[in-house]
Amino acid sequence: MTSSSKIILRMAAVLCIILGGLAGCKARGNESRGTNGQPPFMSAVASAPPQTADEAPPPEKTGGFDGKRAYAHVAKQVSFGPRPSGSQALVHLQDYLQSELKSYGCTVETDSFGAETPVGRLPMKNILVKIPGEKPGVILLGTHYDTKLLDNFVGADDGASSTAVMLELARLLCNQRGRYAAWIAFFDGEEAVKHWSDTDSRYGSRQMAARFATGGDLKKIRAFLLADLVGSKGLRFRRESGSTRWLTDLIWEVAARLGYAGVFQNDESPFDDDHQSFLKRGVPAADVIRCCEDEIPYWHTPQDTLDKISAKSLAIVGHVFLESVKQLQAK
């Protein structure tokens, strides 16, 4: 057997073990427990063979962020199958997200709305975690959790990776109280149903930004940090050129200080994403995204699968977001 064959078999074994543990469990307080008192989905990850060079650094090295837990959340989302807006699979994911967030002690709000799309009116739901602060002001984090309407597209990177990062951030932040409130948004309907445009894309973030504007919350947001496509192996980010300069500088400076300058690189490219819904309304916003065809050939193809995801990459992004929130809390 060649060395490459051995690697393939080892990866297949890891995938089978993790998916087997994720088949139907949620991290609830009264669920059955796995080894060492962990929920079953985490026990499956702990029992998997090491990921060698791709192995996530231990949480004590990443501010408490657990890359293996985040990887398990990616696998759980993928297990639901394709999750476009309005699908039953996305309803199952919504239940999972809310169950997880509530198990962390998070205060969770939802906004169910109907969106007019090129295929008709679709039901959508935004999910928002609200962590109170000591002073007026909000630091907003965000991700989209839907997948593009494509056959056999499970969106392990595009949708699931950033959603997993935000779940793990919520686990760490929901029991803390900073100078400013921290809110974490899970947007439905980021993906275009047919073709990307100002009206066929970003349904959830446009809905949330409009609600914040009407309710007076928009002016409270001091900064919005968006994550998207953050789980790939060999991770590297370019600066999103349309993002707020000082906020991008802050994130990149944090990354360099933590030793991730090779991941957060200084070249620039423009990317359309959910941050634009807030930029257009005057909110400082930055997008951390690896995109698109020139960077990840599996983008918007059925090949966006779990084997493309790195627990190490998830841990790096989570660490940078945690430290960036700390910097923003100190401003």
C-alpha cells in the first residue's frame, strides 16, 4: 500500500467515526454522555485518530477556542445535507443552532420573515445571540448558515465553517460580560437563489440591518465582524478591500501578534458578502473570507465537503476573532 493510500484510508476512518457520532445527537444538559462525561458528538471527535499536521492546537493555546469542537459542528451541519433557505434540512439546522446556543446559557432571539425571491416567497429565519455589556454600544459578529441552492451541495466551508466558529465563540462569550454588549448573528438567505444581485442575495442581513435601523439599534453598533468560508486547509485571507479600513487593520494586527501573519496576508480583493448590508447603513464592518474560484476550486460545487475542512484553520480564525473582540471591548 502506498503512503498516499494510507493517508486516504486514515482520512476515511476519521470521517466515518465523526459522522457516526454526529448522526442524531445535540449537546443538551440532560443528554446521554460519552467518554470523560463529554456529549457523544465530542466523544467521537476525541476518539478519532490524530489529524497529524492538520490537528487543532489545544484550547489553552487559542484563548479557549476549541478547534475540535468547531470541526464537530461543521460535521453536524453537513450531516443534515443541503440546507438552502426554505428547506426542511435548514429547519433542522435552525433547531440545532438554537438548542446549542441555549445550552451555553445564551439569550437567543429569532426573526422569522418571508423573502421574495426569483423562485417565489421563501420562509427565512435570522437567529441573534445577545450578550449584555456594562456600557451602551454593541460589538456584532456574524455568519450565514444557509447553503446555496445547488444539487448535492452541503457547504462544509461555505456556510458551515463560519457557523461552527460562531457557535464556539458563543459558548465562550455567553457567560462573560464586557464593557460593550456582544451580539452574534446567524443570517439566513445570504446565498443568491438564482444570480447574485442587490435584490437576490443577503436576504437575512438586509432584513436584520433594516430592523436595527427601524428599532434604533443600528446606531449602537460600534463594529461588525463577519466570517465566511474560514475552514479550508492551507488557509489564507486577503483583505476585503471594501471593508472599513481601521477595523480590518485591527483584525490583521491581532492576527500578526498571535503569529498568524502567514494566514492573514496583506493583499486586497473586493468580495460581496453580508457585511455590505451594514456598510451601506454606515456601520463599520469587516469581512474575513477566503474566496473564491481562484482560492478554493470547490467553491459552489458539490466538492465543498467535510474533507476540505481543517480543525486547525477553525481554531486560528476563532482565536483571532476572540482577541479582536477583546481589543474592541477595550476601545
